[in-house]
Amino acid sequence: MKIALAQLNYIIGDIEGNTAKIIGEIEKAKAEKADLVIFSELAICGYPPKDLLDYPSFILRCEKGLEEIQEVTEGIGVLVGGPSWTKLEKGKKLYNSAFFYSDKKLIRRIDKTLLPTYDIFDEYRYFHYNELFECVEFKGEKIAVTICEDLWNLDEEKLYVSTPMDELMKQNPTVMINLSGSPYSYNHVEKRRKRMQLNAKTYGLPLFYVNQVGGNTDILFDGGSMFINRNGDIAEECEFYKEDFKVINWDSSHTYEDNHEDYYDYDIGLIHDALVMGVKDYFGKVGFKKALLGSSGGIDSAVVHAIAADALGAENIKAIMMPSKYSSSGSVDDAVKLADNLKSPYSIIPIKKPFDAFNETLEEEFEGTEPNVTEENLQARSRGIMLMAISNKFGSMVLNTSNKSESAVGYSTLYGDMCGGLSVIGDLYKEQVYELARFINRYGEVIPYEIVSKEPSAELRHDQKDSDSLPPYPLLDKILFYYIEEKKGWQEIVAMKIEGLDEALVRKIIRKVDRNEYKRFQASPTLRISHKAFGFGRRMPIVARYNH
Amino acid sequence: MKIALAQLNYIIGDIEGNTAKIIGEIEKAKAEKADLVIFSELAICGYPPKDLLDYPSFILRCEKGLEEIQEVTEGIGVLVGGPSWTKLEKGKKLYNSAFFYSDKKLIRRIDKTLLPTYDIFDEYRYFHYNELFECVEFKGEKIAVTICEDLWNLDEEKLYVSTPMDELMKQNPTVMINLSGSPYSYNHVEKRRKRMQLNAKTYGLPLFYVNQVGGNTDILFDGGSMFINRNGDIAEECEFYKEDFKVINWDSSHTYEDNHEDYYDYDIGLIHDALVMGVKDYFGKVGFKKALLGSSGGIDSAVVHAIAADALGAENIKAIMMPSKYSSSGSVDDAVKLADNLKSPYSIIPIKKPFDAFNETLEEEFEGTEPNVTEENLQARSRGIMLMAISNKFGSMVLNTSNKSESAVGYSTLYGDMCGGLSVIGDLYKEQVYELARFINRYGEVIPYEIVSKEPSAELRHDQKDSDSLPPYPLLDKILFYYIEEKKGWQEIVAMKIEGLDEALVRKIIRKVDRNEYKRFQASPTLRISHKAFGFGRRMPIVARYNH
């Protein structure tokens, strides 16, 4: 039996485009004489469609797309994901389904049982759970079809009461197929492979696993679709961060050789590629070609510049240097050197005039007060306005250059350096930004070495250093990681007895994180690379007293 | 049996404060010789605690608070809401529970069965569902205790498969108690009363229903706790928008007279009071006393000013008039008259200098281009920066003055008029803003009549009127309501054959709504008064092609 894995990059809501794309791959599979071609979860509408699912007119359009697909299944089997009405008297109205078509007929609709509702996932918001388990007979095989999370309840700590494959095994299937929508995070690649290998071994069945690929706003899908032997070896693996199409000549009596690349729990190269794809797809899918960013001569904007250049072409990135009287002489030089290294256009536009104009205009209002953080913010906001004006005038999108350490403790100015349409490195702690810079420079200087080696400074007052108000980044990042990713309270972090971390410091930092929820609420979407990014997957109250 | 309803305003995460408050009411109930005092859902931590529930240290603190409460239940029954560990091998780790204490003992823990996961609700994100139904025997009564949504599955279209009261009825209870966390929306007050009355009638049992009160960021809880006769009459009703404590001398053989105020499906007075409470609690709970806002002489800022004055005291609201060369002469005069009517301080700060400074600074960059929306946005953003600077300098919070019609179609400037810590009228369509202005003026002029009667204009270029780029608001608001609140697609709206709405217009407006998702993503929290507000309860993809 020849089985094709179709790993595609869908646009959410673009039913017509997605349908055309799926039909194109079906034709390709037919040309290669495949018996069956498999697409990913909710392929018809792209994943995650979010509250578009609340619109009956949207479901109707999905149904039309699926009908078109059904019409081209003469002589081939097609498994494709889409929403369907439950038509039950009770419960939510929709299923998250897989449609199995062949010879222009719907052979079977399989509905998802386990509905992830945590972190960035909201599936029980939309879908009713399946309770009916039946394998699909096709060309002499008995296929156990499941959808994404359905294969994830193999933990010692089970998040769900039922395990769909345990039910399906009662019918003695000969092979497993899983339609997936599994997003990237830096510790998820290995986890996903191991989990799928565990399924193959546990049930003693080969597994065909199809994931989608591409960036959908903040969420990055990395692909990596697989064919796994019944012994758990990964015999075929699709590309990461790219569309891919693989036809597997599968003989059920044969065991295929293990044939996948080595992987690591944490790989800065994969993070890099995920961010490049995220920028590329954000721009491509909304129809933007050009970006601009404030280039300060610091490490954050340098890394964002380099990634954006990879994603969109250096000539499409405009760097704007906006020095003030507090900028060190090196700042502009370093930023210019970076633009020259990358071959990006740039402009140097000092902020003196608007900054002075604001101060003059507010002189009377501020009479009798002393300069404080207000004037620092005025600089950051003058820069933000300038970027937005250039964006408006030339139709380019402002890239935000904040990192996760800054966003966490609120070391950033709302409507100032927090502005932009997309945050590129907002899910990377400062130490990870340095790591990424070294990765970008792995073949030689792209980011000037001066930028990588200088001490971090916001340059909003004379001789300012980040370390004036923050602990050293290696310490800060540790506290933040345990608090945000690992959900440890201050007592637990203090109890770890990490060198340099005392109770006062830990509590001070955690309080900063909590108190800056209001700022992050108004932040731009942030490319997600960790298992707990700020944004949609971390939902904290703003008005609250945590007393951490 | 004397039963006390304790309707309180909790601060989310402030376990120590909430515990003290609950203990205070228990003492009050004891003093009034009550047999039982009832608190609302998740009272110990405030509702909704969101991802704080993901922190084991947070659950531990809740448990400590509950232990303290248990210690003061000598001689009285106490029903209070809080999270609890399921200790099950499978499924989510927490229950949303009600703890029934008496004489320092836990008599029973009741867990929530139906977990709302739609709109602003995310309960299946955190909680496992109950499957065990048992009434509680207390002082000769058999009490069916349920938690909020548990009483809401009486629709013809049932959102859940099981209905907890149907199960509990098998044990012949004599009375129902519901611990609730039911937020306000303008069509929810009547709905909630009717649903609770329907429960009493359906099961032929009296119902004691306790809700919380207060604003928690965007979500407004209106209170209105009730005691309902077995015939469905509302015999007692607690205050709206205020803490309340009512002791009911209940004789199970007696039917009490209907004794609640008339209500209406839509009541602008309730909307007004909800917004006042929302502003008051947002400020009070984060510890801010003073607000400021850009006062343009238009209807939106006028209504926000009046509401904020009610919430925080007019003397604590500073109005900033920021005229440009495009401002009509009346604009500042009208805004000044408003401030004088309310007795609020104000400053007039023209934006000419910063606006000119930006234009000069960008002259070279913009060489060869024509003025366009860039310069309009520069004005709005110069104003935004000024407000933020004053906010920073004096520790007051900027109130956002956008309305829902504007946010919907993106008729607003990101980081300009979209700035602020809280959007007060962002869930009111323009027509509702006018209605609210008339309500505010019901006893005479508060908002100058000139402001109410003038034609809406953003005044960002000469002779600009909103109607230059938008259809008349009554038409616009209709399209928006059907699209946003009622989730109708363009075909369905066109099929309604509403006068003045043709296909081209409907599709154009819907496209505007979809395309401006990216702006709203960075908007401030918005006080929610409708059943579909922008923000947490409406989760739309940003990068998408809806093709509506």
C-alpha cells in the first residue's frame, strides 16, 4: 500500500485556498499511484481557527470545501481534517473530525476524543468529544484513525480519563494514522517524537503521523511528519519548517530502517529557523513585504534585524537609528555596521526635536516637578511614534524588539519600545538572545562583535546600565524561567538554593512580573518558542493581588 | 432555619484579604443567629483566578485560607467556594468546589459538574468535572448544593450531557443552594433570574442563590443574589453592584411573597451603574486614585469623563484638551464647559509643537511623499504620548475613550487614541454612547447639549466627519451587532433585508472588522457589558483570510 504524507502550510480561514491546495496534493498523490493521502488536523480551515468556529456560515464554507475534495477522490483514499456538526441533542455542536473519502464517497468520519484545553489550546471551547470507536477498513487494512491529542494520553499522569487507542485496539487494527496540529516549542520536538514512538511500541503497530507546518500569528508549526515502524523506529521524517510530501511504499510485513536525523532537547538552530519561519509567514499571510525596526546598536534589535533579513530579504528591512543625547557614540556606529553587514537600508533620525517639543509643551503642566521616568518614557515613545509614522507612510510593518526578560519585569515602555506588529524575540530570555546572536555569527561576523560584547543599556539617561535596576541576566533569567515556565512559587524557588538567589530578590522579581501584566496585555503578538510564552497561552488576571 | 446570603466583592489572588472578609461575615451571621451562611463560587480566591490556578503554591494558599475559615464555624454552617485537588489518577488535577463546614468540621465537599468553556469562561482549562451526586443533610434539611453553571443546563438546546439537579433529585432534596460567579451583561440579568426561577419551578424546590459582586479587570459581577420560592417567585433579592448581606428566616412550609424590583431585558441605567462600578473597582483594586483623559469635546470622552467622575470623584479626574489646527473652535469650549459642569480640573495643551517637530524630523525621510493618514495618526499619537507623560509624572491612570463601533472598524489610532489603562465604553456601540449621554443628562445638563447634538468628527483634517468614511452610525451599529454579537455571516445579514444595508456595504464593514483584529489585540482591557465584547471573550485569529 502506498501512503502519502501531505505536510502543508495552510492559511487560517482561507477555505478556498486551502481546498485548492489540498486538491493539488491529491492530484500529485494520484500521479504517484498512492492508495491513500493524509492531511493534517482541521486542514480545511487551518489550525487554530479559534472563534471563527462560532460562525455557522464558516462551518458551511468548510463543508463546501470538503465536498469539493470528495469529488476528486476517484481511485484514491483521502484523509483530511475539518469541523463537522455533531447533530446530537446535547453537548457542544461541533466535532473536530477527520473525513475519510474514497471513490467520491465518505467512507467514515472519525471524531476527536481528547480535546486539549490548556496553554494555547482551547478545543473544548468549540468541540464535543467523541465516544464511539471504530476502525476503518481500507484495501485490506484495518486502520485506527485518531486526531492529534488522541495519542497523547500515555503519560503516567493521564490528563484524560479515556485513551482512544485502548478502545480501538479491541478491534485489532493493523496500522495507526494520526492527523495532527502540533505546534513547535523548543522542548516539544523530542517529546513529540518520543510520544509517537511510544504509541507504536505500546500498541505494536506502525504509525503514519501528519502535522501541519507554518506560522499562524504567534503559533509556529514545525512539521516533522513521520512514518514510524511498529518497533518504534522513525523510518521516514518530513522536513521541518517546510512543506513536504512523502510517498511511502508500505509493506505491512516489512520493518523499515530507522532513518531520521539526530535531535536534541534544546536546539538553538531550530529556534532560529522557527523564528525565521514565523516572521516570513506573518508577513506573507497578511500580505506585507517590508519591515522596519528601531536599531539601537544593542543585542536585541541586532538579532531581530538578522532574523528578519533571513525571513524577508535584507533589502526589505529598514533600520532606523534614533539617537538621543544619552546614546553612546558607539550605538549608531554599531547599528550602521550591522546594516552594512546585512546590506539593509537605514536612516539616522535623531529624536531631539520631538523630545524637546514635548518637554516645552509640558513645561507648564510639569512646573515644580523633577525629571524622572517620565522623560525616559518620552524618549522611547518619541521613537515609537517615529517608527509608526514611517510604517504608515511606506506600508512597512514595525518589528518589535523586546525580549522575554524585559517583558517579564516590565523593563520597557508601553507605546514606546513595546510598539510593533510582531514581537520576534519576545519569547527568548536575554541569555537566549545572546545564544542566538552567537548562532547567527557561527560562520563569521554578521552581528558586529561590539554589539555582542557590550554591556546592555537602555540609554535613556546618562551612564544607564540594565544592571542598575535589574540583577545580572543569568540570575534574572533563572528566576523568570522557574516562575513562568515551571510555575514555581517564590518559596519553591528559594528552596532550590541557587547561588545568588535570596528570598528578597526572588520575591522582588516575581512581584515585578505580576505587576506588569497590564503592560503585556497591550503587547504585540509574540512568536512562541517555549512551553510557556506570554500571550494567549498564559492568562493571568490584571487586577489582582498575588502576594507572591 | 435562618440562612444568610453573603454577597461580597473579592480581590482576585488576595487569599488573605478574602479570608478575613469571609470570616468577618461569618461572625456577622453568628451574631444574627443564622444557621447557615453562603458565599459565592471560588470566593476564597475571587473569580476568575485564571492561570493562578496553575500554580500549586497558589492552591496551597487557598487551602490555608479555607482551614482558617473552618476554624471559625463553631455553631454555624458555612458554604464557601474554593479550588481543591481531585487526587484522581486520571483527568485534570483540580475541582471547582464548595466546602460545607460546620462545628469546625468539613461536612462535605461538593464539586462542580458543568464547566463553562465559552466566551469569557475557561473552566475546563483548569478543572475536572464531578460525577458524584449526593445531597447534604443539615439541621433536618436535605440540601442539593450546586455550583453556578450546574443549574444552567435547562435549555431546550443543552450544552452539556448531564444535568446535576436531575441526579440530585433522586435523593429527594428539600432545598437547593447555588454558589455562583455570574457576570453582568445587559441581557443577562433577566436571563439569570428566569433561569433560576425555572429551576425552582422545575424541581419544586426553594433556591438560595449567591453571586459575587464587583469588577475584576474587564468582567463585571452585578450581585443580585436571590432567595426563590418553590413556585418560582423571587422572595428576596440582594443589591446590584454593591456588597450585601441578607438573613432569611426560612420556614420550609411557608411560601414567601414575590418581592423583587421590576427589571427589563435592556436597561441603560444598569449599564451605567455597571461601568461606574467597573472603573471604581479597577482603580480601587490596583490602588490608583486619580485618572486623566483626553477631552476632545466629543461625545465619547464626555461620557467617559462623567462616568469616571461618578466612580472616582470629579476632583480626581483631570481633563486634557489638546487642540490642533484642525480642531473646531467649539471643541475646546465644549470640553471646558463639561469640566466646569462636573467640577473637574483641566489643562489646555496644544499639540502644535510636537506635531511640527515630528514633521520636521521626518521631512527628509518623507521627501517626495504626500500627506496622508500618517499625519492624522501623528496627531493622535502626539496626544497619546502627552497623556502618558502626564500619567507617568503624576501617577494617574489614562482612561481610554474609544467606543465599540470605532474599535470594530479600526477607526482609531494604535498608540494614539487607543492608549490608556482601561477602556470604559469600549463595549458600547456609538448609538449606545448617545443613549448613555441622555441617561447622564436625565435630570438636567451634565454633558453640554452642544456635545450631544454635534456631528461626530475625529478632527484630524479640515472639515472631517466620521460619515466621510463610515456609514451612518445607526446602520453601522446594526451590521456590527449582527456580525459580532449574533455571529451572522454577511449572507445572513443581507438576507435580513434591513433598509439601507446592501451586500457591498455589509461585506465592506465585516472586512474592516476582520482586518482590524491586529489593532484590537493591543487594546486596553475593556469593561464588558454585552454578551460578546472584544477582548478575552472573543478570540479571533489575526493572521487569517476570512473571505467574509
